[in-house]
Amino acid sequence: MNELINGLIKKVGLDEETAKKVMAFLQENASQVPQWLASSGLGDKVPDSIKSKLPGGLGKLF
């Protein structure tokens, strides 16, 4: 989890507190994230090599 928080800080420019809030939100809404990603059109941008490794069958939604 720290790796994702650090990524949000470095790549997105969030401060640590905000990055932790994002993580908490994603954890609380984990069951809805696949639908959000699929409906956003981002599924087409996720490489196949990553799709197959996403937890909970996320890759099958794209």
C-alpha cells in the first residue's frame, strides 16, 4: 500500500495526507472500482499484461 501512496505523491503530486485519503476511499469502495473503470473507457488503455493480473477478476471487465 505504501508503494501506491508513494506513487500518488510522486506521479500525481498529491500530498501524503490526500494520498492516504484516496487509498482509504479506494479500499472502502473496492467492489465498485471495476465498474467505474469499465464505464470510464479506461479499460481500452490498460495493457493486456496488466489486465490479467488485476485482483478479483478486474481484467475480465475490460
